[in-house]
Amino acid sequence: MTDEPEILVEKNGRAGVIVLNRPKALNALTRTMVHEMHRQLIEWADDASIELVIVRAAGEKAFCAGGDIRQLHDWGRAGDPAIRAFYHEEYRLNTYIKTYPKPYVALIDGIVMGGGVGVSIHGSRRIAGDRIMFAMPETGIGLFPDVGGTYFLPRLPGRTGTWLALTGARLGQADAVWCGLATHAISSDRVDDLAQALGEDGGIDATIGRFSKPPAEDAPLASLQDVIERCFSAATVEEILERLDAERGGHADWAAKQAATIRTKSPTSLKIALRQMQEGAKADFEECMRIEYRIVNRVITGHEFFEGVRAVIIDKDGEPKWAPASLPEVDEADVDAYFAPLPDELDLSALDSVSS
């Protein structure tokens, strides 16, 4: 029995279709998937018969739950340069999608986190199914919100991005559309029909409009904007926690839950994530990707990522031993070092080529 290919490539009329095909692994991205996806997008960019690209996923549970974290952990533990190569190639792919010359339609249903966000959020059309569950949970495993999070999170309404970056909060369809992560909503049972229709003649946006519908519920996020702004506009993680702890009235319980969640995360990752939001708000996309590459090169040689993966994914004891263990113990000079330029920076030239 041969292994299923991790990426399926199809043509549907005028549409090129990429299917993430690791449903048993929640379509987690491997280096092969990143490479093949980038290569195929380059090929279609110059193919006059392809007018748009559709990216979707096999299975009903997940669009893509992120990168293959266990593989990355194993590479990092072994000192394998493949881990650095993975992030270099993934960030180049994210940037290529952001600048892709043809309509890029991501059909997002089910779990979408981390690397899955990176291959969807930067596309021109992002269609959220009923089952979408968006999150950027990286601070919980000693990582940081990457794949362009430095750029797109600070550009969400108010301080929504800072809240998402620090807590790893999950959003459903209504919230994803309300805050602009998704451009349209669709019933999950109509995703296949939309994919088929997009391959036929007619305006792309008009076709999407025929199938899309307003979310079935109001966005809970809309009613939380005042408290999110009040608490997450602080300049430090410590002050954010102080404001959450001091919250009274109708949002007191919500604030207490956010504070409790933040206190379970890596203190180092929290400090990095807040700095990302502050720097990313005033940087262009390519600079944000370079910032992330600087950070990840330090993270993959440190303690937090490996301890977070051990606690959450390998041993599953849910009790990471962060070091430093508290926010006051995190040296600001150490945080600065994550953001310092590298001798070998992220190469974002010639995005229309990929190594063989």
C-alpha cells in the first residue's frame, strides 16, 4: 500500500485546486507540503488557463492545525538544520501567498491554527465554514504567533490581536468574519458546491456571494471590544494582567479567565508576543516576516519550545516547567536579543522560485 500524497493537486475548469491531505494529522504542515505548495503556486502563476487558486483540506475536522510540531521538535532536539530550513521555506511561502498575482481562495472549515493560518489568512478571499475554529496558541508551547501574525494580528480591530496572541483564544465563524480574519461565511455543507462553481465561468466574487451567508449568530467579540481595549492596551504583560485582575462589573469573570489563561503560558513567549504586536503595527509585511525569522532562530535553540512541546504534545502532562518561570524574571535584554538582526537574514528575494 502506497502512502497518500500529502498535497493533492487538481484542476477544476479555470481553477487550480490544492488540497492539504493529512487528515489523520489534522493536515499539519510538513516541509514537503510547504515545498510542493509553493512550487505549484509558482507554476500556476504563469499558467494562463488558471484564473484563480483554491486551497482546501481533506477531512471534516481540520483545515490545518499548524506545522508538524512533533517533527520540528525532533529536528530541533537533534540539531538538524531541517528545522531552520522549514521555517525559512514556510515564511517565504507565506510572503508569496500575500503577494500572489491571482485570486487566492482559502476554503477554511474546521480547525485552523498556526501554519494553517499562514496558508490561508494572506490570501485575497478567506471563506469560513460553520466549523471553523481559529486560534494562534503558540505561547502555550513556548513559541510565538508567527506565519505573519506580527503583521495581521495588530491590524485586527482594537487590541483583538494582542488578546489573541497572549491567550491563544479560539474564534468561531461569526468572530472570524467580524474581525476580518475571514472575508465571507458559508455553510459547511456548501463548501464543495462553492469549490465546484468557482471553476466555472462568472465573476469570482459574485460566485462567492451566491454561496455565502451571514453567520448564524452575532459575534461575541463585538461586545468585548471595550474590555479588551481597556486591559490589553497596556504596554507590558504585567500591566495587562494587573488590569485584568482589577476588572469589575459585567466582564469581571471573563477578565479573570483571560488572566488565568495568560498565567499558564511561557513568560518569555508572552513578552516576545507583546513586543511583536508593538513592532508589527508599524512594520510592513516583509519586515514582519524578517522579525519572525529572527525570533524563531533563537527559539529553536532555546528551552521554552522543547519544554512546551514535551508538556503538551509528548508527555501530555500539561505542566510545562518554564524557565524563567515568571514574568519579572524575564530579562528585557534577553527579549531584545530575540529581535536582533541575524547574520543570515530571511531571504525574500525571488519568491517565484523554490529550491528543488
